[in-house]
Amino acid sequence: HTWWRFRMKRGRNRRFLMAEDFPNERESRPLDDGWWAQKRPDLEAITVPALVCASWSDHGLHTRGSLEGFERIGSQEKWLFTHGRRKWETFYSPEARELQRRFFDRYLKGEPNDWTSTPRVRLEVRKSRDEYDVRAEPEWPLRSVSYQPLYLDASTRRLGPAPSLVCASVSYRATRTRGNDRATFMHRFACDAELTGTMTLKLWVSTSAGDDLDLFVLLRKFDRAGREVFFYGYNGFSKDGVAKGWLRVSHRQIDRRRSRPGRPWHTHQQRQPLTPGQIEPVEIEVLASSTVFEAESSLRVDVLGHDAAHYPAFRHRRTVNRERHTIHTGGRFDSHLLAPFVLFDR
């Protein structure tokens, strides 16, 4: 992180003279404006053949951008290679290198090989950090997904298919960055299930102090004996969870035209502060993943006031949190995780 900030400062990049001090400009522009807009490429104008690699293990850095790029580029000939392992180790593996060689032979050398018969999506479905299955899919996002809500119940700390009729709440200390200060909700699967895609965690929240909240979400897997099943995370971190998400609550405004089930699209164009005790609904995007949950295994949702893993770089170092956050469930507070269940009877 220190190296990146140094290279992005004006005049520090040895290859060219920066016209702006990007780190400071970024900090001074918390809302989406024309300065940010001019930096966005016109993805839809890209029409060249593309082979895109996307990793479930790179949340917070490349996962979302890789998948968004694949979805939006205008190329008619595009392929997606997904995985959930260490990214550089996987990218330079024999399988990935052979795939890249065939792609480049076809489109750079013009060799008439069998590349065009390659399935459009290589989907890697994780069971654990080092166990996974691979299958071919015709598109991304998957059409074979049914988004189903799992409702939070603060009185039982469970996630279930039906909302509770009784209002309840749970709170945690939002400024504590060590220890186990968080709100947790558990769902135990009765039969095997696969969750593949992005998710939305809708929460009704309030704060005891201040006018804003930073919310961080971690999805975790536990086996039938209650032991956590770990996955790879950013920079090869070997004890990460299933998926992550985060949101500053004052940025909760949604663009409904660009949103879809499992992926709320935040405008980031205006700040909507709260008052202490004010209860508001927020929709948090949980970044894409693909994971199998065996019968009697469990999915746990953690909500906390800081990054779930203390990475050495690219973590959220400064938050707006003060004192306690409260999550409200049941009754009119329809807090739930909208999860992408894959249907196999197709």
C-alpha cells in the first residue's frame, strides 16, 4: 500500500510524469462526480476477443472489476476463467497457461485451432480451500440460479427461509478492531446446496452515536461438526471466508435501473447521514463467489465494524464508526441475505 501510494504521487512514477496526485485527489472526492467519470473506460466499446480471469479469492481488489469487465465488454467472442485459489499460482499453472496459449494462437497468430469450441465459462466451485470441482457453463451470471432470501432473526441468531413476525435486535461495539465483537447469524443446510454469484445483504441498522456507519460483512462456512472451512483470500491469505461485502451507510442510495437481484448498484452521488437511533434499510453487495455447502454444513453471516481479515495492504484503514451498531430484524424489519442457489434440474 505504501509503495502504491508513493508511485501514484505526482512526479514519482519513473515511466511518466503524473499530471495529478491521485491519492490526495481520491481522498478529497468521496462522491462520484465528473472527475471519477472521466476515468472510466467505455467497456461496451471493447469488441476484440477476450479471455478474462476472475478469482473468488481476490475480494477487495480485482474480483468485482474482472467480472464487471467480462459482463459489460461488447466483444462477441469472450471467455471467462474463474478460480478460488492463489491468483498468481493459478494464473501460471499448466492448465491456465495452456488455455492462454490456445487463445493467443487463435487470435494473435491466426492459427485455425479448436479454440472456438471452448466453453464460454470455466466455473470453479469450491468445497474448501484446496477442494473444488470444475464445470463448463454457457454464460455469466448463471441463468440456472434462483435467488432466495434467508431472513435474519436477532432473537435466535439464525438465518431461515421465513421471516420472523417478532421484532428483535442485536448490537455490537463498532470501534473494536480485535476480538469477536460482531453480530452473527447461522443457517444450517438440510441438503447439499451450491451458492454461485453475487449476493445482497439487506439490513435495517442504527447507530448509538454519530451520523454514519461503516458496515463490513463476512460469509463463512462450517462443516457438520462445527469446524470452520477456510478459503484463500487476498494476497494468498489462507484462512479467509466464503465472501465479503462492505458499505458506508450514508452511501446507501441505490440506482434501481442498474441493480439486479443479488447486486445492488450504489450511486455514490450524495451523502445521506443518519441521526443516533434512526433505523434505516441498507443493501450491501456481497462480492461474487462459488461454493458448495454439504448437507448439515452451515453458512454464517458476520456483520462487524472493520475489515474481517487484517490484510497488510488495501484494507479500510479509517472508518466513521462510533460506539455501537444495532441490527433490527423481524416484523417490518425484513433483514435478509438474498442468496444465489444453483438449480440442477435443468
